Amino acid sequence: IIGGSFFLVLWALANTNKRFAVDIHVIDAQSEQSLLNEAAAAIDQQTLAERIEELRAMGVGADAGVAKAPHEPPEFAAVGVASVVPPSPAPAPTAPERPPPPPPTPLPETVSVTHSLPVESRMLTCTYAMPDRPSSRPGAPCMPPSKVWPYKTRTPWRTELGERILRAATPMPHVTESLCDGWDMYGDQTWCVKAFADKNVKGFSFGVEGRDMYSEYLSNRYGIPMKLFDCFQDPDESPPLAGTVPNGTGACGPLGGDICYEAPYWAYQVCLGPVSGEIQGRSYDTLHNQLAGLDSLTAHVKIDVEGSEWSVLQQFVNDAEDQARVKTLDMEIHFGFDAPSERPVSKGMSEKARVEREISILEGLLDSFYVTGTTLEVYRQGWTPENDCPKQQCDEPVVHLAGGFTPRMFAISFVNKRIVDPTGKFAQQDQEYKNARLVANGLPPMAHALPLAHLPDPAQAPTRASTQAPVPPTRQPQSAQSIPAEPPIVQLGPPVAKYGFYMHVFDNPAAVIHQKRQIQKYFPDSPVYIMSDGGYRFDKLCKSEGCTFKLCPPANDRWHPWPFLRRLYDAAVALNVRYVIMLEPDNTIHGPITREPTADAGGLPVADRKFRLRDWTEKQARKRKPGFKWTDRMMSAGLAGGAYFRTEAILDAFSDEVVGNFDWNYLGLKGTKEAFSSDFAMQYLLAARGWNMEPWDDAAQMDKDPVKPLAGARDAAFRHYCSCYPGGKPTYQLQPKKEDRQLYDYPLGKHNVDNPTCQMCYYVEEYEKRWGSRECTNRYDFQWSNKLLARQFGDGKYPHIR
């Protein structure tokens, strides 16, 4: 029998950067320590011990399969690693008694905390850097494990999510006191002093209660005018809300004395929420409305709203312009509180799913902001489970670390990355940190995401997209049962332009080149993304004239939502604009947009069009947006060439997760196969997710009259043509110019397929087998129902792309 530590040593050595020649022998427990000592001669003892403790925290090695006894101190717990703890104690197997091994060489009693990424090795003990400061603290928090396991149970996912919270809340090592021009620590906040260098700023404090020290401090120390919001607090018990305290006096006494504001403040009996209006007799407004009109980096924001922050933060994370306005963000965050204002979104979600959503939103902030400090260390310092729960009698919290401490609620401070890293000096480190965190969370690293510091300031001129499309992460086949309920939050940074263009093409190279140049003429600052569905290749055009080109395998995606929507999604990520304009080669462009989008998507006006299953679709939407109605007007938006889409709507409704969870077979059985055409499929998905649509007069449909549109305005920016148009579709009559023939190539030989225009012929297994991956299509499995296939193809001859 090989001793457990021997296995641990081999694993630890295998995961270092050094090479060893090891003679393997069958050894007993007494020999384990000598092997450790031999290994220590070649590898740092502390590093080796940390890796061993990490493995033990996951139940591997000498303790594998055997949970620690209920009252055994969990000093094995790794700090910062998403470890899996056995759910309940189990008896050790019977074995002959043997002499105990000699004690191992002890680790140092005190080890300083480091912030290696991923945060994977936790010290058995650590030093509180500021043990006497009862406030938020900068740097990686010291989070030693409990001396006793305090809870009745141990649930692995609660540990995993707790460790994930800690990873997201740990400041990066290069966010230092010198980088910030010093720390300003007060109460629940750790601020970068550099963030207060400018004077033309405003402060917003959401959640005031009786006295709001945050707003007092910013007013009296930095002279910042403040807005205070709270709809639950009785003004009679809150002098600032009642307006009975000195306001804008220019001079106040010492902080903490009488309530006083040196700079002016304004108080509102209004709460922060995801929508504006009245809810249960109380007034709410959105963060977006409050930040609207502010210049870049002119707002300091505090949010302490007892678990109602998540939907607000999700909107904030998805709005790059609002993020660009905020210099510092300070919050008290609450995991698993299930606040009433969150229930329209969280209703029906499991406790685990709710917390996962909340953690994803927290992680989404890290693309635009650096963490500067938290109260985690202070709270851990004051946590005494050996006194409160000495007999393991406490209930397990919704999340906790491997060592027992729960990060369910704490204060966290952020600074906008542009304040401390305006040139992108740390962009590469940021990306490595993000990828390491994703891997530690069990997710693939991002191949195309860029940290905010890489991206242009919204005040500067937008830049063109690159000539090559980003390569999506490798996708592994997954069963329908494993599809997450909600899509991940995607952080793109500030948009590079208001509009970007997605050209969905196959052949007609002269039409494609002409259309690209018309975009350049009327929208010179807008990026362009060209996707070819297994057809002509335009990478040379993009290299010559500035655009992004993506060649995808042929899938006749116009009739198959899975590849069609994934390709539009990838374009939205690459373009990084506020609105994506989708064009087909037969669209013509006649000028700039003069009718600004007012919905989440809009397209050709199609009079009197109705979709089936309105009630079924609205029922799905109302899980996210109560009261949503899929109106006749929305249905009249034709989402064909010339349509626009808000990027946030694409990243949600057309994500792999939403498309994979949608019941396409039910839709096909209750309706017609038209539901699988792109313009129908997009309507259903957008409506089912609660996004608004509108007929858009800047997209016109041309019919038999060569001058007057059948629908849309005569001066519309974009025109779409039917095959009945006199003389045929204009762009299809064009012939390539001699000098332009070097800008495109013919389709690849392997992309020449039979039956290229078939309908309902998409089979993901065939796609993956033929093209070697699921790139350019949904990564989740889909199968047509036999009943649907039998209805559509009564002869049993199901079409395939061959």
C-alpha cells in the first residue's frame, strides 16, 4: 500500500516548474516524512506543503474518501481554492494499527498573505495587516480557517461559491498604495486618493438610513456635492432626509460630531431599482437615469440597499457608458438575501442559481473596475466560531469559505481602472488574472475579451475592428440537461461606436464590396464585420479597406437558428457597439440614419403580421419582465436586412444558453416551419426574453414600384428589395470591377456541399463531425423531435447538407 502523502508528493512535483527523477517504491507511513524531506531539497518546502494542503482540502491523498471528524480543526482548508468538502463525516476504514509517523517539519507559524493568481494556495495562518483598524482594508484579506467546524452540515457548492466570491473580491497585487497616491480608509470604504483629484464631480448615496457617514465624509473632506436616496427611511428619524441639518455651510466641525454638510446636498425619498416608477407605494428610479448626462469619470457612487442591488448592478455592468462615468463605487453586497425587488428575476430559481447569478454580476464589474478594499478581513477577525458554535450546532450559511467563514455580506470598494491605469500598463496582467479566475471557477479562459484599459475612451474617436475575427473559446458538446438557465454576463468595455454593421453574405462579391464601401461613405467611424456562410472569402477586402472577416462552415443558417444566432452573437462581441445593423447583400444604403432607434430591436415595417403562441411567449418573458406584452406593433417589425439590434439584446436573447433552452420543437409543432427562419426565430427569442421591438421607418421595403417603398420612408437609410422589383435587385446586377477581383477568393473546396439551401436540415452532430468543431454554431445539443420531422417530411426523407 502506498502512503497517501507519497501520492501527494508526486502530484505536487508534477505541478511545479521543476523536473525530477523519482524512484518509486512501496513505502509505509513512516517513510512518508523522509520522502517529503528529500523532495524539499529540490523544491521549496513551503510551496510543496501548500500544494499538499490544497489537495487534502479536496479530500485527496491520505484522507481521501474519509471526511474529517466533526470536531477536527479544518486547518487543512485551502484559502482561495474552490475546494470540495465531503458533505458529511464518514467512518475511517478498519486497518491494522501501526506506529504513528514522525511529525512533519512544521510550517512557519506566521506567513504573510500573497495574491498569486489564481488565488489557489491559502496559508495555514496569516497576519492581519491592520489588526487595530475597524474599517475596510486594502490588499488581499487574511482569512484563516476556523479552529472548529461550526456548522451542522457541509455542502460542496456552498464552499465553491464562497471561494469564488473571495477570488472576485480580492484586490489585484498591482493596485497598491503608491499607484493610488495613498489610501483613504473611512468606515466601510477604502479609496484611492488619486480618484479625488478632480473637483467637477458629484456623489450619489443610495441607502441613507438615519445618518449617512459616506455622504458626510465626501462632502466635508473633498467638497463633493451629494445626492441622497432612501424611500424606506422615515425622515422624522433621519435629519439629512428631513433637511434639518446644515447644508452647504462651507465649514463643519470634526467628522462624527453633529451632522453637517460643507458642500450642498439634496435628499430624495426615492429608492434605487431596476425600473422607474412606484412599487408598493414607494418611488423608485434607476441608476442609469441618475447618471445620465454626466461626463466621463465624474461620479462617486455608494449602494447599500440590503440585497436589492443585483438587478441594478446587472444593468450597470451591461452599460459601458454608465460605467465610464463612475470614478469610485462603494457597496455593501448581500448574497442569497432574496430581496423582494429581485424576485421578478429570481422567482423559480434555486438558491444556488440565485447566488451564482449574483456572483457573476460581481465578477462583471472587474472588467471596468479594480477592487481597492473590503471589510472581509475585519469581519473574519471578529468571527469567533469556537465561542459561538463550539459543538457544531450552527446552521450552514448560504456560502462559506473552505475554512468556514461566510462572505455572505460585506462592504467592497472599487475604483475605475482609467483612474489608476489610463494607458493600459496593466492590461496584460488584468487579462491573465481574469483567465486564471475563470479557470479556477471551472470555466474556459476568454480568448477575445480585452480588459477595459485596452479599450478606447468613449470621448475619443472610435477605432476600427481588426481584420481577423476573434476565435471563440473551444466548445465541448453538452447535453440539454447541462445548459445553464441564464447566459453569462459579457463585458465588452465602452462601445467603440454607436452603430456597427454585420454583413451576412454568401456570394455576389460585387454586391458585398459595393455595400462595404457605402457603409464607409455614410458611416465612416462604424466598424464592419463580414460573415460568409461557407461562401466567398473577403479577408483580403477587410485587410485592404478595414473590417473584420469570419468564414464559417455552410449551414444555410437563414433557416437554422442555432448557427445563425451564434454568428450574429459573435459579430456583436467583435463589433462592441451600441447597435448592430444587420445587412444582406441586396440591401442598399442611401444616407445616414435620421430616425434614432427607440427600442431594443427594429426592422422593416410589415403591416398586419401576427405570430402564433403569443400567450406562451409572453408567459416566458414575464418571468424576467413582469407585465411584458408582445404587442401587434412589435410583431410588425421585420427583422431582415436593414434591421437594428441593441448589443445587450443580442448577448442575451441570442446567447447559446437562451437558444439552447428554447423549446423549438414545441414551436414547430404548434406553428409552421417558418418559425425556424431567421426573421421569425429572432422575433420569438427577443419577445420571450422581454426585449422591445419596433417597426423602423429608416428601413424601407421596395416592391414593384421603383420609387415608392411598400413600407418605410422614402428617405430611409436602408432599402430591402423583393425579387419582383423592376429590373431585379439592384446590387445583384453589379459585376466585379477588374481592380476589385483581388479583394475576394472563391469558396473553399471543402465548403462545396450538396443541398446547400435545404430547410430543417441542421444536425449538430453532423456539423461537428464534418467541420471538426462547433465553431460558428450553438455549442449545446439539439435534436428534432420525431413527431415534427414526420409532420414536415411525410415520406420519411429528411433533408441533410451533404
